[in-house]
Amino acid sequence: MATAATKTDLIKSLALIAPALPSPSTVTEHLGGVDGATALRDAARGAHRAYEATGTELLVPAVPPAAENPEPGADYYTNPDRDNVPEWGNTFNPASWLTWFE
């Protein structure tokens, strides 16, 4: 969309939103410091090894239920009266953590 806005006079304005721009330092800072980052990397490597051995992705809850999770947004993502819709599987593959640290 940004490219299109630069190539035509038909688009008069454009707003872009970036909800999260993780970097290795911000991920480390916000997800448990060095010890937390090490644990996430270890979990990622384990999930990747499991996938290589079985061909099946390890999927865990992306957001634990609000009753178990005091983090902001937990109720929003886990409450069917809010945004926990059938189209969203609430799953996360821990193997992807490695890309957050690159």
C-alpha cells in the first residue's frame, strides 16, 4: 500500500501501524532478560529438533487463559466474548523464537 501511495495521486493519505518491531535486545529485555532469552532459545531448538524427528510442529497456546495469565491482553485473546474467535487457533510454535533473536 505504501508503494501504491507513492505512485498515484488517487491516494491522498495513508496511515501505517506497526504493533511490534522486535529486536534481539527488546525481546531479551521484555521476555525475561538473559536467562529468559536463553530459555526461549533452548525451547526453540527443542521444538525444531522435534519437528525434524517427527515432521509435526509443536504448537503451544499463544496466550494462556486469562485465569492463568495476568498479562495485559490475556482476557482479550482468550475470551470468546471478545476476540477468541474460531478463526484464530491461539497457537504458537516455539521454534519461531529463534527468528526473534536474529
